[in-house]
Amino acid sequence: MKMNGAQIIIKSLLEQGIKAVTGIPGSANLPIYSEMSRSGITHILARHEQGAGFIAQGMARSTGKPAVVMATSGPGVMNLLTAIADANLDSVPIIAITGQVALPLIGTDAFQEVNTYGLTFPIAKHSYLVKNTAELPRVMAEAFRVAVSGRPGPVVIDVPKDIQIQEIEFEAESNYTSPKMPEPDIRSIIDAAKMINRARKPVIYAGGGVIASGAFNELEELALTGNIPVAVSLMGLSAMRHDSDLYLGLLGMHGNLSTNLLVNDADLIICIGARFGDRTTGKLAGFAGKSSLIHIDIDPSEINKIRKSRIPISGDAKSILTHMLPHIERKERREWLTTVNMVKAGNDRSPAYLPNHPVSIIKKIAAAASPDAIITTDVGQHQMWVARNYPFARGRSFLTSGGLGTMGFGLPAAIGAAYANPDKEVICFTGDGSILMNIQELATLSDLNLNLKIVLMNNGQLGLVRQQQELFYDKNYFATKFSSYTDFTGIAHHFGIRSVSIEAGMHGSFRPEDYLNEKGPILLNMHIDTEYNVYPMVPPGEANITMLKEAACE
């Protein structure tokens, strides 16, 4: 059967079970769009390619399945780069299919030509430039396997326009199946279990790999059997039930002081699916220097990269923990847990927040929201307030930009999550600095009429940058305060989205259930005071145990 390249691409997407893609059409990918119009695949028309990339991320992060984004050549690709790099650092499986100028024009500085392969190769898990239509069936099938095998990540397929319209005899590749995980090293697993059994003061450090592998039950069983406290990275939030007595919470720059102190005092760290990022470890020389390390990660390149491990185990977290659990002895560890509880009680007392404090607003919204709500954030102060205080449901319920820290992530990611999970409540917490970076996606939200609630923490400034200027740059405030007033309520209204403005003095009478229970999108413009900071906080370049505490500063 003869098919052209565009038809092969669409047929391959259907074979992979793709029902919806997001993106923006242009000259270099119009053959693909023409074929898509007859395929039954739903297209979500974003208003900017970066927004499209984050919509795809919201779909993939909330479901664990690959999502597809499309862009045209040149500026379309350039706009998509940030979302690709973001997905790579946070291990998110997206497939980016980009149009390219015709093969004879590549390298001639043709209209809307950029070197997509060269630009994306360093920031994606894998990149393809398709030079022969006959390669497309293999490339399409392989791209989906690569995106989800091992450590997940983004894959880019750059398809010149002439390849899209050229016909070949088509033979379908085998349908996508989840790649088989390699068998873990049983000897290392048994050695690790013995080391855990001998430890007096062990701590589990859980990251996004636990969520990616779905190892929630295994993590909890390991913690309960061995009475081992669990700290998490930003990407590991929702890996452990927040109401567990063994849950320590967030580790690192904006984590709990007790968590940082206890990890520093541990004699063994069991790292599962985390990579010892600098925002988690602080000054590396001052991070848990007395502890041995068991490092479990699906990406062997992450093991021993930052911190030397005593027992490295490469593989899928769920599989490794499943093999390890029969060898874990039931331990009481009374002395260690007594210390844990004393340190938590002595260092994690929160002040009595006023009703207009952002933490009070977040807690009030959490109390009214569905227990299994999906929460997205942008990047900044609101991100850390949410990360520290929202009681996330276990598993894929917290979507945020961790490794790249991209402002503008929250709204489009929430759109993707809400589209992929129509039965769930989705709440996006954002700031006035962040939402402006992809505010055009309110139009996409209006098109889709999704059940998405946007909580805008509006303090008229780039809050987290201003906070660092206050604490570490002698209050030299520069380029962080917005000179003009942005009427977010009016903007949302003109996009066709219901919006409500709530002044700082009215937060006490604010009833979030009045808005969360409504169907469709709503933007809540919550005005907050400018002086609120996120505490505790580790000063840049310092060890985690040198945190600035809230009680000393507010």
C-alpha cells in the first residue's frame, strides 16, 4: 500500500493509541495537519509553541503516557525548545514532531530554517532528522519506545516537508508496547537490604523516579517494615502519603529544617529515583557527610555523578524494591524515631498565619478541594508555599517545573492535565510574574472549557527574586517590581473565562468551595501583600543545616 510521509506519521500515532495532540500548524508541517484533519485525532490548538509543549507535558506528567506536540520549522521549533529542555530535566515522555524545510534547502538559510537536530540534540533524550520517507515507520515506533524506556524523556522527530509528501510502499511497524525492564542485580539488592537492616539511623530520600515507576506501595512497605523516615525531593512530592508518621517532607533549599537536620544526622541514605540536585543537597560538602549511600536509579549515569554510593543499583525502582522487600527485616528503631519526633517537634512549628497570608489561602483551598485533585504550579514563591503546605494525593498529583524551573509552566501544564483527566479537579497555583509568560493560553482554556481553577497569587512583583535581593543583596531591589497594574480579572473576562478579584483584606471571608464546585474554568485573582517571604530557606551556596528560619524573620 502506498502512503506518503504525512500519512505514515498519522497512522503511526493512531497505532500508538494517540487520541489527541497539541501544537500549531505552519507551512513546514501542513501536510501532516492536512492528513490529521481526516484521522479522528483531536487537535488542541495552542497559542504559542512553548504553551503547546507544556500542555503536552501536563498530559504526560499526569498520566505517565507519552504525549505529542507539533510545531513548524524555524520560529515554531525555537519556541518549543524551552518545553523540550524542561521535559528532559524532569524526565517527561513527550514526542515533538516538527516540520522542516525540504531536504535540498537544508543548509541554505532558507525561509524559516533552523538546525532543529543540532538545537535539540543536547536538550532531548533523542533527536531524529528524517532524510528518507522509508525511515519513518521505524523512527515513529522507535521514538515512542525511547521516550518511555529507562529514564523517560522527550524525543524530537524533525521531518522535512518533501519527506512528508513523498510516497512509499508502507509496511507498519509493530504496535507500541511498554519496553521490558532489565532484570535487576539480585546480589546488590540483597547486599543493600543487609545494609538497611544493620543501619541505626536510616533515611529514605525519594525522588521523581518513584512516581515514574509507580512504586508508591513498595516505598511505603519499605518505610513501614523498617520504620524508616522518608524525605522527598521537589519532584518526589506525592510519592509518599503526607499524613504518614514516617513522612519527613521536602528536603533542600525550601524544605523543612527538621528534614535537613535529620538527613544530615543519618548513618544511611537510601536514595530512590533522585539525582542529588543542588537545590536538594545545598553545599555538597555539607550534605549528610556521616552517611553511607545506597543509590537506586534507572539512569546509570546519575549514579556516582554527584555523590559516591556504597551500593549502586541501576534499574526500575518498583522492580528493585519488589525484589528487596522480602529481605528487609522488621525493625522498631525506637531510639531513631524518638529523635525524629523530637527534631520535628522542635523545628517545624509554623507561626499562626493571618488569613491573608499565602499559606492560609493554600490551606483553605486544600481543605475545600477534592482529595485527589491534581495541582500544578508555576515557578516562584507560590511554588514553594504550595510544595511545603499542600496535602497532595499520592501519585502524579503534583506537576511543577523542577530541574529547569520554568516560569510560564503552570497554566498550560494544567490545561494538559485537565484535558487528559476530565474526571479530576485540577487547580493551578501561579504568580503574576509567571502567568504573564504564557497568559495567551487562556484562549486555549476558553476553547476547551475545561474544569480548571487558576489561583493567582498577585503581589505585583517577581517575589522570589525580590526575596533574594532582600536577604542576600542588601535590599537592593532592582527590576523586580512591576511599574504598571495588570488587570488579570479583565484579561480573563475578555478571554471568555469567569474571573474574580479578591483583595488582600478579604481573604478571611473567602470561600473557595463557592468556586471549586462550579464547572468550567475560573481565575481567582488573589491580591497578597508584597512583604511575604518563603521560609525556611537555605542561603545560596550554604549547607542545608544553615537555614534561615521563619520565626526569626517574620
